[in-house]
Amino acid sequence: MIVAEHLTKRYGAKVAVDDVGFEVRPGLVTGFLGPNGAGKSTTMRMIVGLDRPDAGSVTVSGVPYRELRSPLTEVGALLDAKAWHPGRTAERHLLGLAATHGIGKDRVREVLEITGLESVARKRVGGFSLGMGQRLGIASALLGDPHTLILDEPVNGLDPEGVAWVRRLLRGLAAEGRAVLLSSHLMSEMAQVADRVVVLGKGRVLADQSIDEMLGVQGGPVVLVRGTGVDRLAHLLASDDVTTTQIAPDAVEVSGVPAPRIAEVAVGAGIGIEELAPRKATLEERYMALTSDAVEYRTEAVR
């Protein structure tokens, strides 16, 4: 389990991580999301003791990472897929890591098999593709059979079969009661594998919710309404229990009221409706809405 409390990190005048707090609980995959420059990498580096916080704290299994007696068996981390010597073979790389914690050769063979690298175990990793390097990084993270895993973009460079394999692996690890922190920019994958999401923007936590809460499932259905006068319809529907979001000049999303009631109000007010469709927001849509003001590098669409 990972617990971050009031975590803060500055680099000169820049505040990279600003009073961040969240938990990564056993038995769950926690997605870690945010735009470039949001503070995700800095936070993960502080979790594993590579950076010291200027304020606040972060613990793994109740203690700071630097105080763990056997870090590799407590925390498995993939922060850099190229954290290996290119002249070593995959097997030698894992054997070297294993020797630091008294882990036997059988476990090295086991993680090579788990990650599908047994056929290239004695090839030098400098010649590995990006996807093979990712698999070796995952093998390194699994080597100590840890209770907690921290994986930064683990599917980067993997083919569709590899992406599906990582998805099954992470769900299986969580089902075994392990705590998994997963950082990725692939929203479709995150929506399929994560139980909770923590969203950072400009160093602060913008959301810390279950996937269902993030997608608005617990708040009832979202209804897309398209037609003339939808701004007037939004005003007529306004109440403490109803949320309306304008997504286009002629379209709004309404939550908190069923489609038949929306149709009834529209007809009664003489508002023309062209489309009335219940829909479920995607994780990408919710993420983009949350982080719209937190994007550090913004570009306009090219015609």
C-alpha cells in the first residue's frame, strides 16, 4: 500500500508537486493520470526514494521506501524501460538484480517465462526492440514478487497482443491482493484495467475517484440533447440535482434527469429536439474536461 500525504516538491521557483495526497490500496489497480508536466514522474520518483520531498511524506507498507529492509520484495517499479546495461543479456540483467536480494535463479527463470522472454534470455538487451525492453522492465519489477507495483507507461511499444497481456497481468496481480499504481496516457486501456484514478494537473490532485465515479455512473445516466434552443432547455432543467454541460452550440449533456422528463419539458416549452440519446461519458472525455486548464504545452489543430 502507498500513502502520500501533503507531498510537495520544488525545483527552484517551480512547484512540481503541490500538497499531493492519495492512497494506492491493496487489491486495486490505481490509474495515475495527468498532462505532461503535471508532476506524475516526480511523485513516482519520491515514492521510490529517488527524490526527497520538500514537505509531506510518502510511505510504502507503512514506512518510507528508503527504510525498507528488502525493497525489491516490497516494491516492484518500472520507471525507465531502458534501465539496463546494453551489453548484458536479459538473463544476466535479472540475475544481477536477484543477487542484491538473495533471490534464486528459479525466480529469474519464472519471470522470464511470465513475460515471454525465455527465448531471448541470452541475447544482449542492447538489441532489444522497445516492446522487448518493456517486457524486461516488467520482469525486473516482478522479480521480487512484491506486494506493491509502480509501472510507468508499461504498454509503450507493445503490440496489441502485448497490451492485452499487460492488461490481464495487472488485473491478475490486483486480484492477488497487490497494490498497483499504473501511469499511462492510453485512456482506453486505463478505462479497462483501473479500479480507481488519481488525476494530477499542475502538481495538484484534480480527482481521486473510482472509475464509476469518474464516469458519472453513480450519478445516474447522462443524456445527450441536440437541437435548437438547448440553452433555454438547460435553464428550464436547472436544479441542485441536475447538471448540464454545453458541448456544442446546439448540444448539451444532462445528468440527474431521465430522458422522458427532458422530452416532456422540451415539448412543453416548444423547444425543437433533433436528438435525445442516453450516453456514458468516456474516460478520455472526463480526463480532458478535468485537465483543460492544466495543460502546460498546448497546440492548435493543424488544418
